[in-house]
Amino acid sequence: MYRDFFKLKERPFSKTPDPHYLYPSRSHREALARLLHAVEEREMILLTGDIGCGKTTLSRALMDELGETARIALLTNPRLSPLEFLHSLAVRIGVAPPAKNRIGLLEQIEQSLYELFRQGILPVLIIDEAHLIPHRDTFEEIRLLTNFQLDDGNMLSVVFLGQPELRQRLAHPVYEPLRQRIGLQFNVGPLNLDETAAYLRHRIRCAGGTEVIFLDDAVRELFKFSAGVPRRINQAASLALLEAFGREQHQIDSDIVADVAMELSGI
């Protein structure tokens, strides 16, 4: 509705985790570099960050970077028992039909991983919202998957994406065997004020815009509201575009953002 008004080709602050719109802040650049390194080295990596900091978007960017070189097994709802987890992994790496028992599934998974490696394809397990994994035994099954090895390393890369409480959970002594298998860890932080300004410009450009839409005082107000969390920035910026359209203002100032922030804070 407001795209023509602001000369945009797309909505710049969509809720979907589109890697095309990923803004390469220092924290996000380092996170993506570590993800790629972990996959290339066939290691296990733990990537954490507060809600809305861009972990899922980073995982989609990783998938885009890997392209046809990898077979991605993406789990977006990890509330699974150990057997359900193995079944889901088997299906996602091409096992058909999957066995109904643990031993059969493990044999199928190992054979499938070996076949993928024989074809020069990297198998990668990405577990989004990993803090929601309900059972310690499920974590143990994930750890045991790293026992599937060739002479030069593991046959499967594992990426845990989760909120900071996942680190706290894994700090418990019962998870020591798993922690020893995690080769890399990183925590994605929020944007600072300058990065928030650059983030807004980046998203507008990606959506086809060429004009300055968010004035400096609006950026400061957005940063104050969002604390630099990309999802919160998107929420406020999207609503600010609608509000400015309604007021027939081609540029967004702090008054518009303050009104939008007040509206969102009341939700």
C-alpha cells in the first residue's frame, strides 16, 4: 500500500527471515564466518542470541552460501523425543522409508551420511530454537551422531541456534560430554546506534528505495525503542512507514516513531 508512495519495490521490513536483507554488522559478519568455518570443518557450533537478533536469518544466509555443496537437515521445531529426532533427521537426509526403531534409524543415517560424503556433499544439521529441546536424551543422540566419522573428521556438521538460556542449560555438568564436542561458540549481539542507521538504509536499498526516508532523529528514537534488536526495529519501522503514508509524509521523523513506539508498547 505504501510502496509506491515511498518508491519501493518490496516491503523493506518484512517479518520473514530473508537472507537477501541480512545487514552485515560486525557481530553478524563474525557469526556467519564462524558458521561457515564450522560447516567446512564438519564441527559442532553453538550460536546464541536474544530473541529477534537475527539467528534464523543467519541460518538462511548460511544455507544460501552453501548452496548445492550441502544437504541441509533443518529442524525448526525441536520439541522431539530422541526417536522422533532420529526419524526427522533420517527423513531430511533422504532416508526412505525410515526404520521404526532406534538401531535401524542409526544404521540408515550412517549409511546415508556416508553416501552423501561419497558424492562430495556436506551433510549439515541445523537445529533452530534448540533451547526448546525437551529431553537430555535427545541432546545425547545428537552428540552420538558425531561418532559417525571418517579418517579426516566427522560426517555431519551440527548447528545449534538458540536463546542465551541454552548456554546456561548446557553449562550443567551432565552436558559435559556434549560441550566437549562443540568446537565453536558465538553470541549474536544487538546493533549499536550507527549500525541501526546503516541497517535502516540497507533494508530500504534492498527494497529498491533510493531516498532518505528515516531522518536522524527518527533513527535515534527507533534505537531507543528497539535497543538495537533487528526484529524490534522491523516492527517499529514497518508501522512508521504506514503511519507516514497516512500522514502523507515522505520522510519519517521522531514524532512518528514515538507515536508508533507508544502503540507497540501497549500491545
